[in-house]
Amino acid sequence: METIEKSVEVLNDLIEINNDRVEGFEKAIADLSDNDSDLKSLFQDYATQSRRNTQELTQAVSRYDNDVQTGSSVSGAIHRAWIDVRAIFTGKDRAGILAECERGEDAIKKAYQSALTDGDLSGELSVLVSRQAQEQKLAHDKVKALRDSSK
């Protein structure tokens, strides 16, 4: 029973950070200029990816427990607030927004790595989280490459 409880806790943490990611990308989309339609489209795709991840994780949690997380985390709110503060100083420029998005992608990448190494997930849950982690890593690498090229 303890393994199931830990798995549910890990999945709920991933739900929260995916919700943070959606909110972070929506904030970044709002802060981008009309000249950055390529980033707006990419960030919308990544927000959709996290919504799908949340839905899959929620379904997995509901098989074991009715206590599914629906909000975002306190640390995510702090990160989004940092984006707001940074936007004041950077004038909402492309490079600054990409840098903050990469910081957010670093956080979710770390959360997925931790879930896979320390989460004691069963085979089925491990496969789900591993697949999402691979997709998220591709997104992280794309945001990092865009940030590097915008310097």
C-alpha cells in the first residue's frame, strides 16, 4: 500500500508541474510580441502537451486514489511571478522570455528525472512517465537551442 501512496504522490507532483508549465507558457505567449508568432505557436504546442500529460497522469492517479491534484504548485507561482518581474526589466524581449522558459523546462525535466529514479513507479506507470519525460526533454532541448540562438 505504501508503494501505491508514493506513486500517487509522485504522479500528483507531476500533475502540478505540468499545470505550472501550461500557465508559464500561456504567460510567455501573452508577453511575446506579434513578431514572435513562431514562439507563440511552439509554446501553444508545449502547453497542449502538458495538458495531455496532466490528463494521462490524472487518469492513472484516479485508478489508485481519488485525490488528484488540480492546481499548480507554489514554486510554479513563484516562477511565473519571476517571469513578470523579468519582463519589466527586459521589455519582454525574445531572449529574456526564452531564458525564463528554459528555466521552467529545467524544473520539469528535473521533476521527471526524479520521478523515474526515486518514484518507485510500477511498470505501467514507469512507462507512462518515461514516455512523457522523453517528450518533455525534446521540448527542453528545443527551447534551450532557441535561447542559445537568440543571444
